[in-house]
Amino acid sequence: MLQFSLWKKLLIWGVCALGILLASPNLFYTKVEESNDAKALIELAGVATPEQTAKADAWPAFMPSSLVNLGLDLRGGAHLLAEVQVGDVYASRMDGYWDEVKNALREERATIGGIRRQYDNPNELRVRIAEASQIAVAVAKVVEMRRPVVSLSGAGSFDINVTSEGADVVVTLSEAEKIATDKRTMDQSLEIIRRRVDEAGTREPTIQRQGTDRVLIQVPGIGSAEELKELIGKTAKLTFHVVIGTTGDENARLKSNQILLPDQEDKAVYYILEKTPVITGDHLTDAQPAFDQNNAAAVNFRLNTTGGRIFGEFTANNIGTLFAIVLDDEVVSAPRINSHIPGGSGIITGNFTIESTTKLSIQLRAGALPAKVIYLEERTIGPELGQDSIDAGRIASMIAFAAVLVFMVASYGLFGLFANIALIINVALIFGLLSAIGATLTLPGIAGIVLTIGMAVDANVLVFERIREELKTAKGPARAIELGYERAFSAIIDANITTLIAAVILFIMGSGPVRGFSITLGLGIITSVFTAIWVTRLLISIWLGRTRPKTIEV
Amino acid sequence: MRLKMVPSDTKLDFFSVSMITFGASVLAMIASVVMFFMMGLNYGIDFRGGTTIRTDSQITLDVGAYRAALAPLNLGDITITEVIDPAAQLTGEVTNVAQIRIQAQEGAESVTNEVITKIKAALNAIDPLMTFPQVDSVGPKVSGELIQTAVIAVVLAISAVLFYIWLRFEWQFSVGAVAALVHDIVLTIGVFAVLQIKFDLAIIAALLTIVGYSLNDTVVVFDRVRENLRKYKKLELKQVLNLSINETLSRTVMTSVTTLIALISLFVLGGDVIHGFVFAMIWGVVVGTYSSVFIASTILLRLGVKRDWSKEAAKASGQYANIDA
């Protein structure tokens, strides 16, 4: 047990050296971080300023540069758990079908008579026909419109279910189509949230999908969760509508295809608009802050090809009429169409400031979220509190470390010193592994490391106590040490596997800081078994070989 | 001269007082359950939903003034507690940090920006320079899920461990180890009920660590019992247990002391954020050490162990040779 072959020795020292090398950047955290940032900037820009080069070169390129990520509770920032109301989209999908259904049923006007949409339930499209007896004809006509759903799970199913209730044709989304729609909604929401968070320009935000309809958003360095919510939640929904008239009465009677929206500036003025917009923000490709001919702040926008064509046709056919630019359900302005506007670009004027046009154009560029988002959980940690936690954690770890080192030497003398060397290597290995796998260090994670410092010596203690016992039966030092390792082995393995089980379960079930704790605890168990079984034993073996003591005291 | 926590050759009889210790443990467990139902746990927002806001002020903390400032906002149940940092107390520094907890608001999951803005404005009226370094808000939906996950995690951890020990030892050992675990968890929950320390997700992590630690201790004793049962085939079970506990006593105390040194350092210097978490672990180490000696072994003694190793002896030793190699 005490004889190590050369390759085994090399392997053990190699692992230790690698661990220390990988852990080393963390000792110069700020310097390495600045260097990494500068390198990333240089790569992005293609050219380097002298200042950036200096920072990038501050950490030698041949050294590893991965750092332990600091969790939000140490760095400060905001955490949000959002739930996308995917069901919201069903209603607008139903509106989308209405045009098609309307056209299809009009072809059968002779048989089924006049049609009228019923607006009772937004999640279904209910069309009442005049000739109730001909309902089967109407249903058959709508059934023709069904399209197969293209997805793995929904093979063989169609996008809509068509049923009849009395004189009503009822169209609803099929389950397969709902699943497909939900997926699209989530993908789109994630993309938009990502773009908006990126606009804020903070470093390394985390945006992750969780479960079917949730998004986890973590942004280090942002002031508060409120700020983050405002950034994400601002809908900036842009639509253009045909203006039917204006009124001062907020309870004005409307037809079913009309809506009443207030003016942004003068809240006493209401516009009666056509419900279906001519153009929506979906067609927008770009928006920039600009100035109009009177030098007032305005927003320039450009539409995509489809949007440009629709807008071009619309303006050509409606010269002289008013159209309303509606932003978040308020009429920003209602200009008169003076001429055909081809090319799909235009300008939004209104009561804007330069700041508000900048913000508005960002929001317009990012696009509207397809569905409402509600927040289930939010956490803000200020940077000072994070720094306080780092400082407190650092001092506590140092003191704990020093105390354990002293205690081990006092209890086991030279053997305690061997255990201490193993302990130092152990901590280096933990940091090396954390950096290498890009794990996140949280405050409970620091507690996990401190706990590991206390518990890591356990394997050594088990062995040393066993050696003491074996020495009593006087077999000579080498034999006693050998037996000590041999007989303590099963206890070490069983004891550590049980703790590892707890750590693994924490990792699977836990989230955020708790998961951070389980990572350091689990890694700590693995490295401490390695250092106790291999490193300490190798040290003792080398010492025995050099000094060949007649008696030892453990 | 070596520091020795335990004299080299102890021959203590751990079962001479087993009626007292076991009885005391059972009583303590009953008391914990009673306290749990009477006083309840001081659940953090992770488990009951709501919002906590940490305030940091330069002006001397006046809980009454904060309460009065927030009263007109009609936020429902509000608790305001002063945050005490033991490290700051050592240096005599006055921190003026408080934690305000507000119940989950009707009709909203996590807190809305309007409510937060109102609260901040009300408190800034007392001290315009007051800062809010931490704001946490958890909606009822997530808190319900978190409770569920936490319970599953603890149950899963205990069953996994039960299974592992059954695999490596005999079923009697498994029962003994799990009884010790349940003892530790129940007593920890009891202490949290009595002291009304905030019980949140981090405490669940601490509970699971206690599970791991307590087992670590129990397994080391059991490992020795397993070995001695083979070594001294004729010795009475009670004596085998006593011998095993005495032989491992030095190690048990050493490891507990090093772990406690590390934890106490964290408790005093680690800041108030992880205070409850570290407290749970310190308590867990103490009861975990106690339970592996007095609960796990006593149960093992009561259940008895199959002593007829003759049939399996050959197989078992073969298996051992493999593991040791």
C-alpha cells in the first residue's frame, strides 16, 4: 500500500499541479477579469486601443484564464422568474382565422345566408349563420380550411377543431396546434427578452427557459429587479389603424369591429378606430430616434417587405383619410395621408423628448412580447451587500482554515502537517474544478467550502486514529501505517458516499444558491477523498522512505 | 506533546445510561413536534410567499417609525426585525440594518413595481439616504412548489441513504441510521420552532447537509461494529457496540471539533445573510454526533444483529479483499 509506482506518483502530482494551475487565476480575480474583458472587446472590435492591450497583457496568455463565476448574491444584480401567459396568444390566433373563415363562408352565401361573428369567448371563433338548417354546409366549408400540424407529437392532427352549436360554427385550436403555438410563443418571448436585456448592455446575463412556460432571467450588475421588469415588460406595441371618427365621450357606442382609444396627450379626446390594424409592429424592421421638419424629436421607422407593400397599398387607396399611430393602446398621432407612401418607411411625430424617442425606438426595435408575462419570483441584491458577503466569507474561510491547520498539527504533529498540505491542495482542487467547469460560486457555496475544510480532514483523522490503534499492537511503523490505510478505507468510502448522496439530491432538487452549495459540497467530498487517500499517503510514503524511523508518534 | 481530545484508551459504557439518553431524546423529539404544532415555524418568503426588503440607514434604527411609515400603505401583515451581525457587534459597530417582511399581495404573484416604489418612498421620508440592498419577492405559486420540492428532497435523501446502508450493511443498521437521522431533523425543526429563526430554502440545504454529516458519523461507528462483529464472534452485541464506539470515539470527537471550528468561524464572521443556515449546521453537527452514538447504536442493540456470519464469511471476506485493494 505504501509503494507507489512512478506513473502513479506522476499522476498524483500531475493532478495536484493541474488543480493549482487552474485555481491560480482566482487569486488575481480583478486583474484576470479585466484582462478577459479586454480580450473579448479587442476580438469584437478587431482593433485594440493601447489601454485595452495593456489590460489584456496584464495576465499572461499561457496561463489558464477561467474564473469561478460569482453568483448574484455575491456580485449583486437581479433575478426574475417569469411566466409567459401562453394562452393569451390563442385569442389573436382566432382573430387571424376570422378573415379566412369570413371569405370561405361568403362563397356559400346563397346557401347559408349572412354571417356574423359572436365575440363571447376570445379563445374561440364563433360565427352565426342566418340559415341554421344549413349549418352542416358551413361546417364542411370551414373544415376544408384545416391544415395538418407539422410536429413530431402532433402527427396526423389538424390545426383547428370545427364544431357546430345551433346556428353557430365554432372554431377552436386543436391540442396539437396549441402545443405548437405555445412553443412558438415561448421561443419568440425568449428571443425578445434576450434582445431587450442585451440592449441594457450588462455583462453575462442568464436567460433560461424553465419547464413549459417559464423563463429565468438573471442579470448581474443591474440596479434592481424593478428596473429589469420595466426593461422587459414595456410592451411598446405599435399598430396603425384606420380612423373612423373622434369623440369626447369615453362611453361612445361602438360597432363590434371598432375600438375606442384615448389620445396620448389630450385624454379627453377619444378616437374611434377600426379594430383590425392595418399594420402591426411585427412588420417593423428598424426604428431610430430622429427629428421631424420642425426639429421636434420623432422616431423614424422602416417596415419589412410585406409590411411595406401593405402600407403602400393602404396609403395609395386611402389618400385624404386619417390613420392613427397607436402605441400601447394610446393614439400618438393621427396624420392625414397626403400621398402614396411607397418603400415602407415613415416617421412618428408626437409629444416626444429626445430621451423618450431613444427609449421608444429601442422598445420598437425589440418588438412586442407575443403574450403577457407575469413574475412569480424576483430578487435584488445590491453590489455592496454582495461585496460584504464576499469579504465576510473570505475572512471566515481564512480563520476556519488557519484554525483547522493549527488544530491538526497540535493533534497529530508531523502527520497533521501532511494532512494540512493535503488540505491546502484540496482547496486548490475545489477552486480549480469550479473554474474549469464554469460553476457559479454563491454565498452558501462558500459555506460549503468552509464545511468541506472542516470535514476534509475527517478521512485523514480516520486513517491517523487507525494507525494509532495499529501501533499499539506493535508491528513496526511501516506496517502500522499500511494497516491503518487499509482498514480505514471502507469507513472512508461509506461515510463519504452517504454525504455525496445528499449533495447529489440537493443538486438535482435545488435551485440558485442551494445548488451552488451542493456543487461545492459534492466537489469537496470528491477532492477530499482523493487528497486523503493519495496525497497524504504519498507524502507519508516519501517521508518513510527518506527517514526510515524505528518508531513513530501519530 | 500532542493535543488529545479523548484519552487513548477509553472504556466507557455508553449503554449504562441508555435509558436516560434514549428517554431524553424521545422526550426532546415529542417536545419538538409539540412546539412545531404550537408555535409553528417562522417560514421565510420562500415557503409562504411575500416580500422582504433589507434597509440600510445612517440614522439610528427605529422599528416603530418604520412601522408607522408603512401603515398607511395597507400592505397587510408587516414584520420588521433588526438585523444583527455578530461580527459588527464584536467591533461595537452600529449597523442600523433592518429586514421588513410584507405578506403576499392580493391578485399578484411577485410584488409589483408600484408597491415597491411606494414602500421605498415611505421609508425614504424617514431617511432620504436609506438604501435597500436586498429585495426578495416570491409569489404564492412558486412558494407552494418550493415547499413540495423541499419535502421531496429530504424524503428522497433519507430513502436513498436507507437503501445504501441496507446494501452495504444489514437492514438493522439501516433502521438505526435512519432513526438517528429522523431524530436530528426533528430536533433541528424543534429548535427552529422554539427560537423562531427564519426557515427558508437555505435551511433545507442545511438539513440535507446534517443528514449527510450525521450519517457520516453513524457509518464510521457501524463500519467498526461490522468489523468487530467478525473479529469477536463470541462477544455479546452490547460489548461489541461499546468497544466499537470507544475505538472510534477519538475520531468522532476530532472530526466534530474541526467541523465546528470551521462552522463557528463562519457563524461569527460570515455575515448575517447565512446566519440561520450556519446555525442549523452547527446544531446539526452537535446532535448528529450525539445521535450516532446514542440513537443509532441503541436502536441497533435493541433490534439485534444476525451473528451467524459463518455461511457468508467466505464470500464476505472475498468481497472485502476487493474493496481494500
